[in-house]
Amino acid sequence: MTGSDKYVTTAALAAHFGVSPATIITMVRAGDIPAGTYTRMGRVFRFDLARVEAALLEREESKPADAQMEFDFNPDSDDESEHFKMENDNE
């Protein structure tokens, strides 16, 4: 990235991650995209793509293991509720 394209538009960031621009704004408002990764001029945002990627990756890696869902698939079960079972399910 050169200095002139360090910051990208909301639409460009959304296209990069495969989501809508509205989702990007929702993520900003929720704090999922940290304030240090973008600049705001009124209603216009410009995002530092490399910093947003790094922040989202760091956030994903710091999630506790129990917050990540894992499923076991059991196609041999007659009970449909047993086809997919959470790994930490204690029932």
C-alpha cells in the first residue's frame, strides 16, 4: 500500500471483508472495529485496512476457547437432535 491509499472507504473495507457498508458501520458503533484503526470526518469514515485486519485478527485470537463453538456430526444417530451436538454439551 502506498501512502495515498493507506486509508480506504467504508465501501472498500466492506468489499474486502465481503460484508455490506452498513455492517462495517455497525461494527464501528459496537466497538468491533477499534477507534485507532480509522479516522472520521463528520459522517465520513476512512479505514486503515492493515490496522483493521490486525485488530480483528487479534480480537479473534484472544477469544476464550469456550466461546468458540465446535460441533460433532453424527449421521448414524436416529435422533435428529443428536445429528449435531456441541462438544461442551453436558446433557
